[in-house]
Amino acid sequence: MRFVLASHNAKKLAELSAILSRLGIEVVPLPENAPEPDEDGQTFEENARIKARSAYQYTGLPAIADDSGLEVDALGGAPGVRSARYYPGSDADRNWFLLKQMENVGDCEREARFVCAICCILPDGKEICVRGECEGEILTSLHGAGGFGYDPLFYVREYDCTFAELPQETKNRISHRGRALEKLANVLAKRLK
């Protein structure tokens, strides 16, 4: 069975393919000319659903989409669903802006989590939505050169390092996206029997 990923991100495609191939699911990328829907949802789940429905309608294939971001407790959950649009510019610009917003936040108040919602539209049009989270805290400076986005600021206590310092295999296993993908794989395994 073939599913379309509502993204052109090659890393996401590889990650999904690795997990879903064991269920006999081939994941293909969204065609280059597919329309980009407005991600105007108020939650990660709403944005994932918007992207999955758009890909399903455009291709006619079952579709999978995700939406993810960083929630910082001291900032009332910001940047949240606007994580990629929190501040104009590059990842480095957004990290700088996040650090600026947290200048007066104490060490004991830096709790945060990465969140990922995945929505899957099945061949019959029914939906599955799952959510994965990874708890951590925001550091006061960047650490590590790996990963992307807010990874150099996101410290994971159990591993005593940031997402940007973790080996990719470990990050994939414990990350918000990895946890959501495992949930999706478990639900799909039951549904497709």
C-alpha cells in the first residue's frame, strides 16, 4: 500500500519510510507541483489535518502529515504552532529571539517540550491523529552542531545534552516525532489487519 507524505522534506520521508515499511507501507513524497495549504490551525493537530487532507485530495492517495514545534512554559506555550514562523529569518535568528525572550527567566522555570501531531487519512477517508511529546528545558546558550531548529537550545535531562548533541539514531527514538510515528505505526498495524 502507498501513502503520500504531505511534505517535500527528505529526512521526514526517510524516517517515516523506515518505520512504516515494516507494515508493508511505501511512503512517497508529495508531488512538487502540489498546492501548499494555509497552516492556519490553532493546534498542531489542526495543522497536520489541513496538510493531510490537502495531500489526500490532490493525489487520491492515503496521506500522512505532521506539524510540530516547541512549547515553552515560561512563554505561555510559545512559540507553539508558530515555531517555524516565531521570528523572521533563519534557525539561528529564531534561536537568538527565543533566548532574548527568556533573558529574565530563572533556571528553575525553563521547562519546555517538543510536540508533534501526525494526521493520517486512510484510503476510506477516515482519519487517525496521534501526538508525541519530548520533555526538556531551554538552555541559556547554544550547544551542539547537529539537528536543526531549536535543537541546540533544547536540553534533555536523561541524556545530559541537547537534541543537537544527540546521535541521530537516539534522537529519532526519543524525539516527539519518533514517539508520534511509533503511535501511528501501532494504530495502523491494528487498522490494516
